[in-house]
Amino acid sequence: MKKIFLYDATLREGNQTEDISLSVEDKLRITQRLDDLGIDFIEGGWPSSNPKDFAYFKEARLQRLRHAAVAAFGSTAKPGVAAASDRNLNDLINAQTDVVTIFGKTWDIHIRDVLKITPDQNLKLIETSIAYLKKHVRKVFFDAEHFFDGYKAHPAYALKVLRHALRGGADCL
């Protein structure tokens, strides 16, 4: 039987809940408990979002985790910015985690209205962002943002996004 890997996003998603503001110490304690539970990957936050998240990654490197790997989270490079010059991608690398998870758009509404680029430009953005990260990080996971909405609207394109993520070197979709 294949192993099922558990990926926990509490430290990022949970920290976005109203009236919740986890300190670095809180996040480190939660990291330790998740490791004790046998979670495989712990999404620690978005290093570019605030100094507290960046401080967490510095401290998390000092933790003696028995099972889990901490993942830094972020987005693809910004449209019009080369991957090597993108602050977000470089902050992910500087977090010095073994795993980085980036999200990319799969729904044409977001590509058009949020990124304001073409679907082909989006595919290139995903592929080049992942390829750049793979030069610096052991594992890169791709989070296909709003995949099911994108698949419902345009199934062929949503699947094409996943193929381009794999072409860029994504270890996990």
C-alpha cells in the first residue's frame, strides 16, 4: 500500500482566523505537537508576509523535529518579474526549509482579473517559478489554487496547469 503523507496548514490558515494571532513561541509549540502527532509536513507560514513569520522560520530551523518537515508557503513570481529577482521566491529560499509550497492560479477568472495576464503567461509563470525554486530547495510542492473551480470552467486548462507545474519540477501537486 502507498503511504499517505499528511500536510498541515494550521500555522498559516489558522493564523488568518479572526481574533487569532499566534506568536513565534506559539507556532513553535504547535510545530512540536504536530511533529509528535506524526504529521509529515507543517506549513509554517509565508515568509514574505510579516517579520513574525520570517522569525518563525529562523527559530524552526533550531527545532529537533523527529518526523515532520517544515514548509515555507508563498506564491509564484509576480507577473513581469523574473523568478530570480522576485522577492517572494527569494524569501522562500531564505527561509531555509527543505520544502517550499507555492500556489498558482488555475481558474481563468483569477488569471484575467487578478494577475491580468494571459493563460499562457500564467503557465510560464508557474513553470519558471518552480524551476527556480528547485535550484535552491530540496522539495517544491504546487498548490493549484481554486483547482476545482478552474476545472469546472475549463478542465483542459486546469490539467495543463498541473502538467506545467510538473514540467517545472514540482515534487507534489
